[in-house]
Amino acid sequence: MDSLIAKLYQSSKTIFTNKDIALAWKETNENNLKSKISYYVKQRSLLRLTRGVFAKDKNYNSKELATSIYLPSYISFETVLREAGIIFQHYDSIFIAGKWSKTVKIGKHSFVFRKLKDEVLYNPAGIVNQDNISIAGPERAFLDTIYLFTEYHFDNLNSIKWEKCFELARIYSNKELIKRLNKYYKNHAE
């Protein structure tokens, strides 16, 4: 195996952006980078998933891909709420907070981006970075959801840490969000 490709395969990442590859290969010339990437895609050593985003092979991590399509972004909303047992409805799509509202299909995966204002999107509070993925904690995903949706049905709010929610709610600078948060809190406490 070629040493450039070996550098990528030694990484724990399954998804690489042009920037990731440039850093791994220490390539500063954009034209050289493009031609090298193109060569490895033709050799099938790299899999092109979408513009500027590549995988080692078909066994890539779809959540890692989700947060590599557009930057900045992080996994949130129904994807996190479902995994935390806060909603029970299953969705095949992965839901992501980003700069635009857009649905992207890559291979068999569907990625639903929901737009959040920059002050919220760029704020790392309540977001965990693990295994090359940025993902909202349950409280941040809950707040993201009630920020965008005035009425939302949650199946089980028992695991929500309300104190953390009220703390995180400040980053939204939104009085309506605080009203909705108070309403969910009161309804849950009853």
C-alpha cells in the first residue's frame, strides 16, 4: 500500500475531507492535492462520497459522515433524542444542526440538516466530541428541538437534567424558548 494512503488508513477516522487529507499528507498545493485525491479515487483506494468528502471504504461511519458534509455541524434533534430514550419514534435519517436547512442523500443514508443561528451553532456548550463525531448531549438536543418547534411531543422526559437545560438555554438568547422550556418542565413535574 502506498505511504500516502497508508497514512489515512492508520487514522481512526473513516471519513476525510479535503482539509483532513491535506493535513495528513502535508500537501499545501491545492492542485497537487486534487490530482492525488483523483488518482486514489480512480485506484479505488479512496471512495468519493460527495464533493470534498471521502471514505476509506464502504464501511464508513454514517454519523462521522453527517458532521463532515458541512462545517460547522453536530448531530442533534431526533437522532440524539431517540438514542437517549426521550422519543420512541424511529427515523432512518440522521438529524444534524447546521448553517442551512437541507436534506442530503449519500448512498443509502439520508441526512437532514436544520438551520440554527450562528451564536447557537458555534457554541460548544452541551456538545460532545467523541470518535471523530460532534454530537449534542440529550439536553442540548432537547433545547435545539424546542427552539425550532413550538409544539413537539416527547415520549419520556425522565432522563432530562432540567437544571442543565436552564443553564444551556441561555446560549439561545430567546425568550420564547425559555417559555417553552418552563412549560415542558412544569408539565413533566406534575
